[in-house]
Amino acid sequence: MSKYKCLIFDVDNTILQYDASAAKALEDLLLNHNVEYTPKIEELFRTVCYDLWKSYNMNLLDDPVMQEKYHEVYKIYGYKRFEVFLDKLNIGSLRKEHASDIADEYNEIFNNTHIFENHAIDVLKHCSKTHIVAAATNGIKEIQQSRLSPVKEYLSHLFISEEMGCVKPMKQFYNHMLETLNLSGNQCLFIGDLYTTDILGAINVQMDALWYINKERQSETAEWLESSNQYEITVPVIHSLLEIYRYI
């Protein structure tokens, strides 16, 4: 019999491949505007996103100021990145003055791009037969609900920071999940790819955790999403979602 009643999965780069989804959405956006997709354009977009994310301190989720303003800043970032990107790109109809409309178009495509981590769907389906399965994400309600729609039947709960008014790794976020689930921390197992956001948040409420690092497709964004690279690893590391079965 499993020691855990509930398995809680992070979303981006744990259930869904964020980088691949973003690249595919960009490719489809360019196609809509008769612009050829190239690795150079993708790299430009990625660099713009990286620079803005860092300049807005959006990785510093252990900072009370960013915790308070995260969703407000996230929405500003979502549009500002297209102002900067289109200013540099300046091809055809993809121009800075159309940034707001282009951002909305991209978001619509991205929200409906469903590229999953290897084995994610099968693991969620299988685990939902034996455990309560939930997902937990820092993000915007409309976006994350749409992106997870193909697996919503396997999720008993979807905890989205915008709805909750707090973000991982805040204790408030994790305690809210436990209160909603009516469980204690030691009855839950958290699986996530960001140590400073997912894993430390779980540890702080006495919740066991698995740190998921996909060696075959390590997230290019993981490095700049972590608030720090100075931490002591105190939980098991898995490199495939199939390894979860060893722990539950």
C-alpha cells in the first residue's frame, strides 16, 4: 500500500514541455503571417524573453515584493516581450505597432499547443486510478486550464497561482493545497523540475518531493527560472517520469 494519498505535479517542464510548446507556437504564428520560421528567429525570441524575465526579476519568487506582484508583472511581460521582439524582427505584418494583437494571437496558439513530457499522459492516467492526482502551477488561470485540457480527466485538482493569490514556493500556496485536499504534508508527494520553486516549497511544509530532471531534454529555461543555483539537494532525483512508480 502506498504511503501517499496524493501526487502533486508541477506543470511546465514536468507535465508539459514548455520550451517545445513555445517554439511550436512561434512557428505557427510566423506561418500565419507568411514568415519563414528559422532557428535564428527562435533564438531571437528566446533571448528577448530571457532578458525581460531577468530584468523584471520574475525568477526571484522568494522575494516578497515579486510574490505580491507576480501576476501583474507576468501580464506586462507577456506583451512587452512582443514589443521588443517585433521591433528587432520588423518583417511584413510583424511590426512593433501590432505588438498587442500579435501577443494575443500568440497566446491563443500557445494555449492550445499541447506538447507533453515523455510518458506524462500515461503516468497521470495510471496514477489517477490509485491516488488523488493534482497539478500545481504558477501561472494565469485561462492559459493553464487550456493547456492542461487534454489531461483534465486525470486531475482531481488544478491549483493555479492566479486563482489562489499566491505563488510557489510560498508556504501559503502549499498550505492552501493541503487544506483543500484535507491532507497532511506527509500524505503527499510533489514532483517538479525547479528546485527553488517546487522542491523547497514542498520541503517547507514537510511534504516529500521528487526533483525531475529530464536528461534527454533538459529545459533550456530551467536555469534562468531558478532563483538561485545555491542549494543542498535533499530529495531523490528522477530523470524519467516512469521512475515515479518506484516511490509510490
